Amino acid sequence: MRKSTCLLGALAVLASAPAALAERGSDGHVNIIYWQAPSTMNPYLSGGTKDLEAASLVLEPLARYNEAGDMVPWLAESIPTVGNGGVSEDLTTITWKLKEGLLWADGTPVTSEDIIFSWKYCTDPAGGCAQSEKYNDVTSVEALDDRTVKVTFGVAKPFPYGPFVGAQSPILQAAQFADCLGAKAPECTDANFGPIGTGPFRVTDFRPNDVISLEANPNYRDASKPAFATATLKGGGDATAAGRSVLETGEFDYAWNLQLAPDVIANMAAAGKGETVSAFGTLVERIEVNLTDPDPALGAERSTAKHPHPFLTEKVVRQALSMAIDRELLVEIGYGSAGRPTCNVLPAPEIYKSTANDACLVQDIEGAKKLLDEAGWTVGSDGVREKDGKRLSILYQTSTNAVRQDFQALIKQWWSEIGVETELRNIDASVFFGGDPASPDTFQKLYADLEMFANNFDGTDPESYMANWECKQAPRPETQWQGNNMPRYCSEAYDALVAEMAKTGALEERAKLAKAMNDMLMQEYVLIPLVDRGRVSAKSNTLGGVVLNVWDSELWNVADWYRVK
Amino acid sequence: MTEAVHSTLVDKTEPRSQWLDVWDQFRHHRGAMLGMAFFVFILLAVFAGPYLWTIDPQYIDIRARSQGPSWGHPMGTDQLGRDTLARMLAGGQVSLAVGISAMLLALVVGALIGVLSGYFRLLDGPLMRLTDLFLALPLLPLLLVIIMLFRDTLRSAFGPETGIFFLIVFVIGITSWMQTARIVRGDVLALKEREFVIASKSIGTSPFRMILRHILPNVLSPITVSATLGIANAIITESALSFLGLGFPSDFPTWGRLLYDSTDYLQQYPERVIWPGLAISLTVLSVNYIGDGFRDALDPRIRGR
């Protein structure tokens, strides 16, 4: 028995070794399916994860995070630190050095000009950049030589790895995007759909919200990679179809983010064509409360700070909504082992995790009723609470997804028990997360009272993530509706904490600040966290080299993927 | 057999109206009678049923989720413990209401445009180009745009469910009248040259009376047939919209929505797909049979044979 196991092991090594050492393009074609279809390849113009991840096949940052959450140099030679002299003693500058001989897919060299350009592109005052918080406090980026850039911050930056690190702030080619600065950014369709990058693949055909065809980048820095000559990233459909296409029929090799009921996944995996891969990160399914008035009668000013919400600005109401929710049950229904109930919007890494809000783990319908009673909200004849002519009637939106619709139905029932009337709306995920400023249905516009989605941050440092709820991050017409502060939360105390974290160096101090910010958001109930979600994706049994990474793009190491023969 | 019935009827009863004849013929179409019986049953079930089966279709009983058929839940429960029978009944109300009203709207518009363009030469060109225009429009993208533009206005005017109901009925009706219009126009063009119409014209019948008295009764059969197909089409389009998340709110059951929600569970609980699927197909089939029977009954050449 043991002999045969050894033999099998040896065979496996023999079988996988040639694959791993293969020539570029020797493994043919890889099919990837994202059930949310990417609508752009330019991560600076979209907050959607699907767009970021699709772009990560082509565009790369200077450094990114590996599966353990550690930073690894990517286009840079090494990670600059105070120790190696890359970060100045006063924590205001960081100096990056590009690897030698890097080429763009079109054969031109990557230079420090491109890095400078990427910063200018995202920080152009006339344009809405979805990732502008990555460049907070950067005052200048200058070239020391062709391969070296120095980033200077206006304040001491204890964590200077915001700009150019992670899938959210990759390097764009200056030559290609030169005419696409500011307000013209969304108009450069060719560049946005087919950016020239340094990554393992380059785009051959991009159909927005549908299919991306790619081929191996002939100028990729490692001559033996990627193993696949061509790749297809198919977008659209739903999570069920995506899961089935990998686990059950084997048509696709990799399916992203299978947000499906646990028993459904188990059933598909029984077919034996593939397996699920999972890991826990910072992804939290949450309800974000709109503190501004989404009344359509307000026209272009709806959901902006000019008009506060008629009743959701009252903390008691938000608190009651949170108390009425049974998070344990939501996990059981929707995620099984791929989720756990949470009361924090910042659930990981461990040092940042607050325990101050754990009371929310227990559902308390009676308590919620009492709170509303005390605040003067009385139950009207139709069972809906009223005060001063205002009814607790809310519109609750999310993306189209079976688990989310089940959550909506359950939560609606709990809320009806405490006297809140809920109308549900679900929007196609490609539109909802698409970030198109012309669409009324994006999650940034939030033309509803509440919305539910999941979000996380890449990397392990929560500074820029927590900065999402600064006043100035509120999506509004002036920012082309970009920004991540969906509740339009605006508190001087919170902004002060953000500013303080930006100049604090010691890790324990930073952890304390991050916890304080998390607690502030939680105790104000502007965010109602529901479930801490593990990432579940599926890969075919014939696809090797997949390392699921919750701290960066899932496709971060696609150059190392190969066909198991 | 038919002969015998016919002669006895003629002998013993007072003068017969045309509609009695039609009914008499209709009665002998077995498929149509079956279809009619089933359609009436479905109508009764979905509109009167909820008074007998009083479980709230939106009530979630989480402990009773994913149950099979039992006395408490004859069709079982869904993944959240909502009663499937109650949801089928509530869903049927919406689907049938949408189907029938959208069909009526399409019928009125289609017949009107068909008759006008067939009868009046001057209107023929413009109206048929309009029809071509509508035929060339891609239906689904058009629906998406209309819904996106008018959803909020209607929602605030009529509330979420009624607003969407009007919108969907209007949108489906306004995009499915073209076939009817074309068929009717063709028939009217042919009828216009028939002797009885020319004779009627020669004694000075006004166009309005002509259409009402001579043209419309003769094009009734194509209209009825396209009406029956229209109901089916409307139910299916409503399902497609629900599928895209643009129809009614997600917890508001319609047959199309029930079908869509259950596709995830197709393997474990096939009955959840079968019930709404069966309801949709049987309704559509029964309506088609009724249409078939009507056509036969309305055609004087077939009647009495």
C-alpha cells in the first residue's frame, strides 16, 4: 500500500514537473469565468472587484500581497523599508526601483515616467479616479533615474505602501494614456478596454460586459511563462452557472467567487470535475445605510449631502434595524462553512479585530421594538411605525444573486416584525458594481435607503480601507459618482482619526486607531455588518498552480498556472 | 351525430343567434372544452384559492425550510420555508393578470392598426412603416431602457408593485402588437375586394359601420389566435424580466420568478421547478386550445360540419 502511494507520488511529481518547467504557451488555452462581467480593463475607473481582477491579468503594480498577506516585490526589485534605506527616516518618502529590462507588451521599456504618469492619471482634479484614496497625501512623484522613482508624502506615512501596491493601483503606460487625463478618461475606450501592460497576458479582444480574449504577452519578463498561450475570461451569467461550468461539466478551468448556498456547491462538487478553494480574508457582507435622501423628486440632488435622509439620520432607527437581524441564521442559510457572523466591518487581520460590538451577534427583536417605542415611533394601523408624518418604509437594494435575495427576504421579515416596511430591489451585478456614472442603479449612486454588498481591502493594512468613510470619499456628482463612502457618512471625529492614523507609525497604535474607527462606524450603525465571508472559488482538476489569495487579486499568480497533464 | 343534433335544434327552438351557433360548434371541440375547463380552473384557483389557502406567501418559517409535500404544505416549502402552494397561487394571480392585460392591450393596438392600414389606403404606408420600426426594435434592451427611465416615477405614483405592473403590462403590450397588426392587415386587404363588401359599399355604408359590421367579424379568427399566443408570450416575457431582476421585487412571487429562484435547486428539489413550469405550460397550452376552438367555431365554413 505504502509502496503504491510512493509510486503514485513519484508519478505525480514526474507528471507535474514538465508542466511547471514548460515553455511559454505550451499548455494551450485556459478558460476563466467571472459571473460578474468586467466592463473595463482600467482599474482606476471602476471600483468593482471583477474589473480589478480582470485588469490584473494585464496591468501590474510595483508590489503586491501574497496568499499569506505579505508584501512581495512585483515590478520592483525589492520592497523599500526604513531598514534598507528605501523609506526615509522621517517616513515621508519612499523610493522604488524597477526591475531591470522590463518591457511593455508592445516592446517599449517601462520607465519611471510611467509610474509618475499613473499617479498623475489617478490624481487629476478633473477626473473621478476610483482608487484615489491609494494616493492620499502624495505630494510628488519624481524620477531619480530611468528605473527609480521617489514618492514624497505631505505627512509622515508610517505605511507608505498605498501607491503602486496591490491590484488597485497598477502602473499604466504613459504613452498609451497620455491623452486620457481628467474628464477625458472615460472617453478613451480603446485604451480602457485594451491597456498595454506588463502582465503575463495582453488583450486581443475586449467586449464590455461579455468576453475578454487574451494571449500570452510576448515580452513578459519570465521567458518560460505564462504556460498558457491564450486565455478567455468569460463574464456574466450567474454564480450557479459559473460553478457548474467548472465543477460539474468541466467547460471552464476557474470560476471566481461562488456565492452559492452551501448545499448547492456540495452537490456540484460531487461530479468530481473540479474542487473548491477557499480562504478567509476581510470580505464582509454588509448593509450600508444611506444618510441622504434618495427621493426621486430631488432630481440630480438625490442621495447627496444637500438633503439629509428624513429618518435614517436618526441613530435609534439604524440601531433597531441592526438589532433585528439574526446573523447566525444568515450564515447558516447562505454560506455554511464559508462564512461566520460578524459585528465588525474590519474583521481581520487579528490585531485589528475589535470585540466591542459583539452584542450584535444575538438577535434582539424585543429590544429593537423598545428602542423605537422610546424614540416615539408608534405603530400605525397598517403595522408600520410612524412619527411626525414619516413612515418607516425603506427601499433595500442589492445585486441579483440567489443568496442575497434570500437574505433580503429574511431581513425584510425581521424588519416587518419591528414595524419597518421594506421594499426589495435587486439589480444585475454587472450594472450594480459597474460604476457607470450614467446609470442610476450603481452601488455608488445608492438611489435607495439601504444597500447590501460585500467589500474588502487588499493587503493587510486597513488604513486606506478605513479612509473610505471620510467625508470627502462620498460619491457625488462632482466626483463622477466615484468614492466608497456609500452612506455619505461625515464626521469630524472620524476624519481626525483617519488623519491621525496617517501619521502614526507604531503597529499597536495603528491597531488601536483602526479599532476606534471600526467601533465608531459600528456604534453609529451607518454600516450594518452581517457576515464575514470566506472566498470560495472553484478550479478544475486539470488546472495547476492556483493559489487563492484573499489579500490581492485572485488572478495574482496567473503566470504560474499550468495544465495538469 | 352532429347532423341529428343540428336538425333537432333547428326544429324545436326559436330562431338562433350567431353566437349560439358559435357556442354550439365550440362545444364540440374537445380540446377547446378541456382547455376552457382547465383555464377556468386555474383562474378560480389563483383568484379564489388564496381565500381558502390562507398562508401568507411571503411569510418565512425558517424551521420548515426545504420540506417535501405534507398536509401542512401540499407542495412543500422553499429554501426559506415559504409555502410553495401559497406562492404558486399568488404568483399565478400576477402572471395571469399581466398576461391577460398585456394581451388585451396588444390586441386592441394591433387590431386597430391592422384594420386602419388595411382599409384606408392613405394610412397603409405610414402605419406599416411604424410596424416595421417596432419589429426592428430589439425587445429586451428596449424594455430595460423603458424600465430604467420610468421605474422611479411610476413607483412613487402607484407604489412599487402596482407601478411595476402598469409598466410591465404597458411595455409588453406596446412591443407585441406588430404580428397581430400584420396578419389583420393582410386579411382586411383580401376582404376589401370581396363582393359583399363592394356591394355594401355601393349602397353607401360608412367606413366606420363597414369595419364594425363586415370587416371585424371576418378577421376575428386571426385576432383570437394571436390573442391566445399573446398571453403565452406575455407570461414568458414577464419571466424574462424577473430573471434579469427588472420585474417585480424579488420577494413578490410570479410564476416566472418562482421558476428562476428554483433553478439553483433543480437537482435537489426538482418539484420546485416543475410546479411553476407546469403551471406556465398548461396555462399556455389551454389558452392555445381555446383559441383553436374559437377559430373553428367562428369560421362559418367549418361551422356545422
